Amino acid sequence: MEFARPAGALALLAVPVIVWLHRARRRAPETVVASLQPWAALVAPAPRRRRVPPSALLALRLAAATAFAFALLDPRSTGVDATLGPERVAVFLDTSSSMAAGVRWNAARAVAAEEIASADGPVSIFTLGPRPRAIAVDELDRGLLARSLDALGPGGTGFHVPDAVALARAVLDGRPARLVVVTDLPSAAAPELAELVIWRVVGEPEDNLAVVGIHGRNVGGRAEVAGRVANFGRAPAEVVVDLELDGAPEAEARIVLQPRSSRDLEWTIGRRIERARIGVRSADGVRDALPDDDEARIDVARPAVPVQVVGESEAFERALRSLEGVSIERAGLGTLRSPGEGGVAVIVGRAPTLLPDGGIVLVPDSPSRPPEPASQGPETAVVRFEGAGLHPLVRGLALAGAAVGRGRLAGPAAAPGTVVALEAGGQTMLQARPIDGGRGRMVELGFVPDRGDLRARAAFPLLVARIVSWVTPPRPPAAVPVGTWVPMPSWPMVLTGPEGRVQLAGYGTDRLDRPGWYALRAAGGDAPAIDFGVNAGDPFESDLAGGEDRTPAAPESRAGSIEWWWWALAFGFAAVLAEGLGARTMPSGGRASPDSGRRAGANGSPGRRGGRGGGRGRSGGRGGQ
Amino acid sequence: MTRTEAKDNAKAKAKATSNAKANEAPTAGVLDTEFLRRLEHLRLLAAQPTNPLGERPGHLRMPAADVVDHRPYSPGDEIRHVDWHALARHDELIVRLGNVTRGADVCLVLDRSPSMALEPSKWRMAIEICAAIGWIAIAGGDRARLCLLDQAAGDSWRGPAQAPRFLERLAGIGPAPTDAGSLLGPTLAAVGREEGRGGLLIVISDLWLDDDLDEAIAALAAPRWEAQLVQILAEAELAPRLSGPVALVDVESGQRLEMVVDEHVLADYQAGLRRRLDEVANACALGGAAHAVVSAESSLEAVVLPLLRRRAHLR
């Protein structure tokens, strides 16, 4: 056993002080008598005062003082605390893209394997990425843990250790565990976690070049592409930046980047393009530790949202055609197909029993049909809302005073999740709701677009655009960082990644940890795929200057040492409590006497004062009567 | 009914009325009213009522309106005491003689030193004895004087109408904060100087005093003074219940005496206490005083008054 604070031994000086105080205070209990005359002549041996008699109170006081001194010494013993059982270990492995630099990933896996091997209890593995994941929980099978480690790879942008720790605590159900973070980030980046986790840093500071940003768009008959390249090295670097459009080299620029600086580059192309790629490479042999972030890709030509129109509504269709990025095709109820990659179906009239995937817009029937009997009266109703504090579909639109033709809602007004967006004349004119448990969205119109004067308002195309946008299934962005969440339609999709890797996806994924081109299409469908680029370049992840902190920030108390100070402290407090109770229940002299009512306390002669006070109080009370 | 009897009846009625008024007056809570009424049937026995003011029938016969005897006229006798009927029958000047009433002077000396207040029962018993004897004296027409042991000068009361004031004064007395001046000798000497006629002296104390008791009692010796020392001792003094090592602290002097108390020590204590009480009794006997030991925990009516009755101080 070792003592972390030897100066605490000075507290042991309290022991002789307590003994001395006991001997000094060890006096015969005082008894106040009316006169010493009858006692003075008596010969009796005086009590021996020099010896401290054994007393339970003295023992408790000495025990408390010794325990407190012991606690101040901060005693520790090495070994496994048997009272806690086998120690759990939770390894948090940094899987961000910076870990792919150099030998960082291999070193991190080695450290994790070392932690697993040294653990004598169950081990849990969590990945540190944009969204922490539990790979193994309370696993004792070392082989399975090793295979789980081997299956992991770096790829992701950023991580948040507190989120991962919260996940671990939730998964481990609050059971104590030794938390080990294996990362290339210095522990100084998260000082608030120093007392919570053991921070094991891998890797050395390294130079790196990266494309940390890309943007592109088609504007009319031309295209614009912009990118940002950065030098995270410690020396100036001459680099070559090349632009590739639709798979063919387009331009190349040779620039000099100062240490730890970035530069924006822009290109304007005289034609529309589909894809763009920007790459950077060193022209003077400067070390580039992370090749993955040397390229960035973007899908410039995003496919139009396919809108199938069933039935006829001249005003609604005219508004649809005014929208950009929407391809309209006519269909019948029998030929209506699922929009696949994320389209919209506009159904005018009666809706089919089986709705297709994707967004649905139900428009009431043609003006020739009579209005609903429940809404007998004028064929039009006037919208009276002011456009503030309403549903996002209609908020801010100048619809007040517009006359809308009364129609018939295709679906039930009280379906789960239904939100009324617009009312006029006491009738629901627009309502929105999810369909099939959130697989898609549906907007139902309660008015006939071809009736009334709403179709003549400038706000009507905006309303239609919002409706189409709201019901359109989510689509991946043109370019995303590795490991971030990519939204997708909620039905089965097939995702084809770089090197031809294919995986099923739906609703979204955050497991795109390899940079490159990805294509998303509906499973079993023949609709065109949506392409998007996944890029590893990131101002945070591409900066490999970290890693200097080689010293594990493991708290001493977690390095296999067992602390005993709080046991000693608890024992000391227990002794104090027992001493307090004992002092209340037994006289200080340790011997009770029938005359204890007149017996003075140890600190003076309260019995004497009490006796006199009692007499005075009694006579005073009588005097007052 | 003779004229003398009629006068006696009138006096008795007046006394009863006065006593009734005294009973109706507040008694300051020292003794309850019922007990005070019973006390009125008691009288203090004084061998020599020396106060010319009082209602005790005296043995001295003087020319008076109340005829108990006759004697020949002497020059100087008042004409109004001449029995003219006898002159008519016997043709001789005869003077009517009657008994001269006297009163007793009762002096109560109360010890209020801290030792008296150490035990509440002790102080209560002292006050009650003082109140009872004083009430009997004042209600019986005698003069009562209350002296504190640490203050020789005292107040006096006479007549049933002043009895409640006596009780009020008594209720206002508290224990002395210190024992300074609580000496019996000087106090009794001062009383002797001020009360030259003598009288009945009642000393109420625990007699844990430092001065010479023989000398103190000699200052007010018989026959002019009829002294009664009432020594009040608490149960803790009569039979202390101590054991083991104790530090005895004198309540008045603060002196400490550490000792180990066992059964032998207690037996020695009892023997020493008996010797002390015998010494006090002998001193009282030599000085012509009576001595009574009263337990502070005893009952005033059941124990103390009968004790005083046996000592011929009450009837």
C-alpha cells in the first residue's frame, strides 16, 4: 500500500493531543454540596488522575482521528479491487477520416487491441464518428472483439466524445467501466474529459494537402465550379490543382500555398456539365499524408423531380410547369408507377386505393363536378387568413381575399397526423399528412384550382411549388463529407459506391466512409439514379497537426490503483457519529449516580448554578403572585 | 352576661373580623388560604410576653375597667377606677383591678445563604416555616420581626391586618447570591441590641455556618429570650447518595474536595453528621435554646408543626 500524500501523517499528531486532553479533562464528576464541613474530616483516598482509564469514548475519538489521518494520507493499493468485480472496459475508437493518415489507423487498432487484451472483464467497443456507434457491448469473446476491430475503418468527419460516452453509459446501463479513447486528437482538445476518460493518442503531426470545399452549378448554358485547397503542412507547398468535368480533364493550375493556409479557385465553363472533380497534388515533393482528401467531387446536374400527373387540372398543371427542376409526365391511374428515386404524383379526382411511393398531391375533381353536399351554398369561399403564424405551406403567401372554389377532400379530415394548412368558409382547403407511417407525405387540396380567382394570383405558383417541395422525398445532396448523414427516400434503395460496392439503403445512411462517386436508385426500379459525391476533405479532419500528446491522460486512479481514502473517511465519520451518540447517553465520568441531578458537568459547575437558580426561580415565582 | 364577658365577646368578634379580612387578603402564594385558616387556631407559647401592646392576658393587675379584683385606694390612682358601688356599701375607697394584656415579640431570623438555596425543597421549607410562625404570631396579635441573616435590620408587623403584608415581604425574598455576611453571631447580637425586651427568637437555617454557635446563642440567652433553632437539612445532606470518585464543591466558598466515596466513607459521614447535630443541640441546650432538625422533604403540617408543638412553642 502506498500513500499519495505523506504529509497527511501530520494529522496523526491529533492522537496524543486527544489523549492529553482526556487526561486533562479526566476529573472526578463534580458534586455541589451545601457545605464541606461534614466531609472535610473524612479520610478517603483521592482519585488517581494521572492515569487515563480505558474509555469507549476515548477509543472512538482515537479511532476517528486515526481514520481521518489515514484518509489524509490518501492510501492506495495496486491491483484489482475485488469488491467491484472484473473491470469493464469501453474502448472508443476514433474512426474519423484523419485516422487514415500514415500509420494512425494501425496504431489505433493496436492500442485498442492492447486495451482489450489487458482487460480482465467484458469489453465494449464504440466508434467515434459524427454519430457514435456501439460495435460490441460487454463482450468477453476476445476473438469476436478482434474481428470487430478488423471490420472497422477510418472515414468520417468529426466526432463528439461526450455523445459517445453518453451512448456507452446508456448501453452499459450505468455499470462502471474504464473508458479509453483512442484517437489522434490531443487530449488538450477536450480538457473537460480529462477526469472522465483515459485519452490514448496515436500518430505524429504530419503535413497534408487537401481539397476542403467544392461547389458547382449550371447557370443557363454555362457552368460554374469553385473549390478550396489547403496546405496543412509546416512549409510552403507548390501544388497542382486540376479540374475534371464529366470525367475529362478540363483545367490545371499551379499555385503556391503558404503553410497552414487555403486558397479558393473558380472556373467558369461555357457549357452545362454533369459532374465536376477537383484534385490537388504536390508539385515539389511535399509530403501529403492523407491521399483521400486530395480530391473533391460534386454532381452539378441534379436530376429533375419527376412529377406524374393523373387527371386534368389546368391551373395546377400550369403552375407545375412554371417550376424549375421538375419534369412532368402524364399518366393514368393504371399506368401510375412508383416515382422510384423520389418523385411526386399529382392525382386529380378520385385517389386510388393503393398509393404509389413518394409524394402525393390530391387535387379535387374538375369544375364540372358538383360540390360536396355538406358545403352547399356559394361555389367559392374567400380566404381570410393574413398569412402569419400559419402552416409552412402557406405562411407568408398573399392569399388573403382570394376566392377559392369549393371542392372535396379526397382523404379523411381526421386521419392521424393530419395538419390543416388552409381553411376558407368553414371548409378545409388544404391539409397535409404523412402516409404509410412516414414513408411519404401527402397534401390534399380542398379547393378546385380551376375555380375562383386563386389561380390568377401570383402566390398560386408559389403555393404549388411549396406543395411539391414538401411532398418530394428527401434526396442526397450533390456533395457530402464522408461519414455524415445522407437523407434518402424511405423505401428500399440501392446505393452503388466507389469500386462498385453496392449496398441496400433506405431513409438515409451515415456509413459512407469512403470518398468517391455514389449513385442512388430505387430497388427494382428503372428510374435514373441520383449521383452525388462523397468527399474526405474537411478543414478539421485534414489538419493532421495534432498527435503531439503522446502521454496518456489516464487518471492515476484508473491505472489499476485502489483508493482507500474514502473508506477511511467513512470509518472516521462513523466513529464520530458513534462517539456523539455515546457522549449523549453516558456521563463523562463513565459512572452514573443517583445524585446526577445535582452533579456538575465537566466544564464547570452548572449543577451549582442550577441549584441556585432553581431556588431563586421558585421564590421569584411566588413573589410575582 | 356580665359587662366583662360582653367586652370579651366584642373583642373576640373584632378579632374574628380582622382575621377574616386577613384571610381574604392575598397570601402571596407562600401558603394556601385553607392552611392559613387552620394556623389561626394555633398560638405561640411565650413565657414572658414583654410587649405592652398585645392581646395576651397578663398576670400584672392594674386599675382597670375589667374587674377581676379590688384593692384599697392609694393616692395617685385614677378616680375613674374607684368602685363607687363598693364605696356606697362599705364606705371605703376601693379601686377596681383588672389584668393587663401583653404581647410577645417574635423575631424570625432567616438564613438565605446559597447553601439554603442549593436544594429547592430546602429553601421552600425555610420560607414555609417562616411564613407559618410569622402568620401565627401576627394573626395572634403579637409582633413579628423578620431578619435576614445577612441583613440584621428587619421589618416588623403586628395585628391580623398586616399579616398579608408579611407574606408579601416573605415572598419577595430570594436566596442571597453569595454567602457574604451570613453570620449568626453578629446578626443575633444586633437583634439583641434592638429588641431589648427579649422575646421569642426563631432561627431558620441549615446551620452550615462558620461562626461560633455557642457564642451566637449566648448573645440571646434565656430567660429574656426564648430561642428556637430550626435546622433544615435536605435529604442529600442527611443521607447522601454518592459513590466513586467525586469532587465535592462547596456552594458558598467554591472549595473543592476530591475523594472516593464508598460505604465506609458514607458511614463516617453519617457519624460525623450525627456528631455535628449533637454539638448544635448541646450548644442550644447550654444557651437555653431549643433545637429542632427538620428534613427539607418533610411536610410542614404533618411533621414540622407537630414537632414545634412537642417543643412547647405552639399550642
